[in-house]
Amino acid sequence: MKYILPIILILVSIRSNAQDSDPYFPLPLIPDSISNFNNRCDYMVTHYWDFCDTKRAFSSRDKMAEAFKVYLSFMPYATADTVMTSIDKFLKRIEKQPKDVAFIADQAIEKLYSDSSEFVSDQLCLKFIDNAISNSKVKKEDKLRFNHLSTKLHNSATGSIAPDFNYTDCSGETHRYNVADSTCMATILFFNDPDCDECRMSRVKLDADIHTTKLIDAGVVRIAAITPDSATDDWCDKASRFPDTWTVGASEDIDEIFDLRVSPSFYLLNYTGKIMLKHATVDMILNITNQLSVPKNKQHTSSE
């Protein structure tokens, strides 16, 4: 874990940092009686902003961005309730500072969602951007930007019902894919780029798994392989190599609906369309499908 060493160093040096001649703002002193590492992180998350004048601190965006980064660094090791309570308290303090609310939301996107994030947390990112969206004083153009990401993350969250979507097949016909299907046990959404080597390897590996093929034939599992692009002739040529038992399509707007930061990106849905797993690897998917059974009345040999 990338943050372990930095956090330990911060916790060890917290007293000296707080006594620096010109600190940005004093950090809290963790009582010596709190020896447990996670409890110390809880304390830091709870009291991190105690000595910060949040009305003046944002005068230096760079320093505030760094302070916010350190604040987030404790969160993977603190309890969930402590983290959420602390964030609520911090956001309450700055709610009348709309420019700063938007700035913090942007920082949350950069530090919790982007490719450069040292740890990713959609839940925490949503906490900050949804707060900005609900703040009546935040600019409309900022809200539109935050709302776009919020909608995508909510659509893609584990436990949420995935949205239905449109796709185009190789014949040029547009279809509506219904994510709920009470006739099967699981739906695998395989978002891929045919030009991506890892995507091709995942397709071959998934197609070559005999047990998964039997599950598809038996109607226990279904697979939709969707490319986030238009249905060009070049795409159709490559899509023709996909199994004809899969739903294969292209959708230009699919990356506006689902979180596709990872490529390939597998989503596992249950029969109601609920997202059980997101950004899974092909090995994770195969591990799950190989735990499913083919109904005896639908078992057959390859010669049948």
C-alpha cells in the first residue's frame, strides 16, 4: 500500500510539524495514550481540520491541495463511520464558500478518481462531488461537470441497478439491451476495444473456457461484449471474431453511462441487473462462472 510509509512518518513527526515556526496550519497532537495505528488514523481524520482557518486557508490553492491530499491519506486506515462523519463536518465548515466547495470537489476527482490517484474510492469521491452539486451557490457550469461524473459513478456503483443501454450490431441495427433477465443467473458486460491486446486476450480466454460456454448454452449466463465506439466497417470485421452466442455491439455513448476507466472492463450483474462486481478481470469472472452449475436437464455433450 502506497500510503503506509508516508502515514507512519506523518504520525511519528506530528508533534514537530505542529511546532514548526511557520506551518500552513497546526496539525492535531495525537495523545500518547492512543497507540493503535488505526485508532491514531481515526483521531487524525476526526481532528485534522481543528486548527485550520478554512476561510483563509484557500488563499493558497497549492498548499490547500497538499493539505487535502494528506487528509485523504489517513482514510484507508480509519473506520468508515469516522471518515464519513469527518467529511460531513469539513464540508459543513466550507458550505458558504462555493468556490472552495468546487475546488475541493475537483481535488477529490483528481486524488480519488483519476489515473494519477494513489488510492481510488468512488464512494468518497461521490461524497465530495455530490456535496458540490447540492450546494445552491456553486456555479451551474461546475455543477454540470460534477453531475456528469456523479451520474456515471452512481450508474456503475456496486449494488446499484445498471442502466439499460443502446448498442449497434454489425448489420447497423440499433437495439436496446435490458440488463435485467430473470431467465439467467448472471450477465457479464464485457466492455472492450478490439484493438487492445489485453481485450483480445480476455476475449480468447473467456471464449475458450468450456464450462462458461456450457453455462451460456444452458441460459445460465449471458455475455454482452460492447465497444465504446461507433459501428464502423473496421470494427465489424474485428467483431465478427467474437462468439455468435454473445451479444456483440458498439455504443458511442456507453462511456458516458458506465465507468470505463479500466480496459477491458468487466461488470457482473445478477438477474435483476444489480451490479455485483465492477472492473473485474477475466480471471475473476472465470473464477465465478466456474462455481456455477449447469442444470442437469440442460446438460449435453458437444456432439449433440
